[in-house]
Amino acid sequence: MTATMNRPLGEPGASRPKPVHVSKTINLTLKVWRQKGPKDTGRFETYKAEGISEDMSFLEMLDVINERLLAENKEPITFDHDCREGICGSCSLMINGIPHGPETATATCQLHMRKFHDGQEVVVEPFRATSFPIVKDLMVDRSAFDRIVEAGGYITVFPGSAPDANLIPVPKPVADAAFIAAACIGCGACVAACPNGAANLFTAAKIGHMNLLPQGQAERYARTEAMVDTMEKFFGSCTNHGECQEACPKEISIDYIALMNKDYLRSKLKNRRYLSRKP
Amino acid sequence: MAAVTADNAVKRRLPFPIEFYRSAIGKKYVMAATGMGLVLFALAHMVGNLKMYLGAAEFDHYAHFLRELLVPILPRTVTLWLLRLGLIACFVLHTHCAYSLTMMNRRARTVDYQSKRDYLAANFASRSMRWTGIIFTLFLFWHLADLTWGVKGIRGGGDTWKRGFAYYNLTSSLGRPIVAVLYIVANIALGVHLFHGAWSFFQSVGWNNPRFNAWRKKFAIGLSAVIVLGNLSFPILRQFGVTKPSKAPIEYTPNGS
């Protein structure tokens, strides 16, 4: 950035461009959940987060706090993160009682510190659900989601050469609806937000993504049954609060839950797989 | 090619209704269907009670008619009892689903959030379903003890309470201010419960279509408003003396008998 910005632009003698933006800084009081391990009871600890640039993301702010903690020879705060561009689903955190913080359609990694005001107290807690056990501090184990996907979140294809593009016609509205569901990054905000600790939005998105497309039809009902039954082993049940769709960083609608419910009833009614089988 | 197989595909499957009821989504279907059954009863009950404004004779006539539903086809009170058994089944299943799902949800988050939650969509109605349900159930048993069973000490009309004198029993019961308050509290709980329940019905049974989605909340508001306003009018108008008890219990005699 600096190399290009410092080079004179335009004709010789043109004035050097001024720094585009000087970021403001804010001071925050952080209350962060610290827990040494799965067995520890855990507690909130207060940290002064001073001189935080408004242009930082929430995770960068935690990085700064951790650098300061390391300089003081203290244990840094453990938290999940990976791509930091809102597509991997690694980041989590309950920020002031809302999964991924106060900004809608935004994962924690893309939440900027300018959404907070100077002097604010920010409470940071891990996502909580029995099937999301805390590993350490703010890091939770979300592998229960992997169990749900393993149960049927895929299509079975013959691994031959790549088929021609557009060989299977997909109507545009169907493609769009499937794409919206496929935007699920599996972060677990829906479970964290749900007062019942239910994973219906996650499972409905994974099911809806494939059940809408022609390629997903062959295994449609087996998939729905297997994924829902697996989900119910780990998570709570839906009472239609709608809290999950508000928390979802990808704004996936609870309409997909209705679709899943409909397919689940059908899956229990269909018994094609059992025809001609001896009892 | 390992295709997707349901966990229980190899195991022997239980009959469809049992297997479906065992799942949480199945219970939500049952909850929705039984809830709708109970709502339809509540609506019919409210409409039937509007007969109160037509006077004692009309009201008692209606009460006795209910016992004689489909009489030439089925013996007296049989239809009424079939309806009652259906209602009891709805009530029992609805309550069992609520209990079972609540327990499941408690297990799903054994350690709660240690900081204050900030709810964005969950409203008072959706979060108080089990409480409004319990409040209304308690009222329901009191209501049955008062008017159906005529339990001494609870019933209106005191010693003059008599089985079958529907109008007299009802108006003397509603004349008590404390009873009016009880009705108002219970019906507000019912309204709050129905507001979430009637909307939730569509979502649970998967009736979701952009063509009518906008109407689902309006339907819920309309339905709960009609039932609650109708029900609230009975104790309130009785307190203001619009409906009055007959001086003495009137014996209703069906025509020609």
C-alpha cells in the first residue's frame, strides 16, 4: 500500500496524495469468558481494550488484546478463526448477547469496531449448547454439525469424467433458492441464538440446498430422514421463535425449516425402499 | 457407491405413526394438529356462548341441543362424548408433546449463557408458551369444576346450582367479580398463547408459501383476537349488568316432552 501511495501520481510536480483515512481509536472494556479447558467452570475476566482502531475487525481487536497479554506473559484468549472474510464459518462468539454481534448479516470476522462506541462495555461469551462443548475460552467444538452432514449432506455421483455443463436443466428460481440455502457456512450461530439450542436452521439449509436441485432428488427422502434423525440426537427442537434467522450471518430464512418439515413427513411415509423385501 | 441410508433402514421399522411421533419434528406436527383442534373448539365454544345475549331460553336450548347432536342416528349424548374424547385426546397429546420437547430442549443447553441475552425475534408470546399454557390449563380445570361438575364451594349459584340449568349457573358464576378477573387473566393468557401458536402451526406443518406467508401472522392475530374478545365480553358485560341471571333457575323442557 505504502509503496504505491508514496509515489507521485500524474504529472511531475503533482502533489503527493495525502493519507486517505486516519482511523479513529476507541477505548472499550471487555468482559471475556475465560475457561482453561472442558472441565474448568470458567469465569468472566475484564480487560481494558484501549486505543482500538475503528477499522479493525472484532477478531483483529482480540489479536491486539492477545499481543498485549503475551507481552505481559499472560495466557492469550483462545478463539476460533480462519478465513476472516465471512465464508468459512470458523468464527463464532456471543457479543453482547447476540451471536456474531450486533450487525445483521455479518460474521464476527467482518464486524468492525466502528459499530461500537467509545467507553462501551462489550461482553464476549462462547456459543453455548450441550453439543457444542467448550474446548477452551471462546473456542467450542462444533463437530456435531459434521455428524449431521455425514448422515446425508451430499449427493452420490458416479466418479466418471466431468459431465457437460447445463446437461441437467435447473430452473432459475430453483437454482436461486438452492443457492441461498447453500450459502450456509455452518458457523452454528443458529444453535447459539436458539433459546432451545436447536439446529433446525442449519440442517434445513443443508437439506434444502440439495433437496431443491434435480441432482438431489434420488436421495431426497433418505437424506431428510437421516439428517433430521441425526440432528435430533444432538440438538433441541424448534419452537418457531425465528431467532436463528436473525442471527444467521448469511440471512437464511426459516422458510427452509418449513420445507424440511414437509420433506420429513414425506420421508416417513415413503417406503419404496422396503418394497419386495422379505419381512 | 454408498448411497445415503437412514440410520434405521436396516433395523425393523416401527409403524409409521409411532416412529413419526418419536421424532421432535413429528411431535411438532402433532402439536400443530392438536393445537388446531383445540383452537377450533375454543372458537365454537365462544360462538356458542354468544347465545347468552339472546336470553335464558335460547341459551339453555342450545345447551340441551348439544346433548342431542345427531340424535336420531346416535343415542343421546353419544356425539357429545365422541367430541369430548377427541378434545381430551388433543389436550393430552398437546401437553405430552410440550413436556417432552421442553425436556429435550433443556438437555440441548445444560449450561445457560452467563451474560444477558439480547433477543431479536423471540417475543413475549413465543417465550411464554409453556407458562400461558399452564395458566390456561389451571383455569380450564377450575372452569370445569365451576360449571360442568358443579363442585361445591367453587360453583356459582351456591345451593341453587343445578345441573342442566346452563344459563342460570353461568350468569350467577360470572356475577362474582373475582371470577370475572379470573376469566380476564385466563383469556389474556389464551390470547398470547394462540398468537404464537396459530402462526407456529403453519411453520410446523410446512405450509410455507410466498403467496400466503404474509397472511400467517395476520391470521394468528385475527383468530386470537376474535376468540379472546368474544370470551372477554361474557364476564365484562355480566359485570356491567348487560346479562342478568334469571331470578330462579328455569327448567328447560324440549318441545313436546
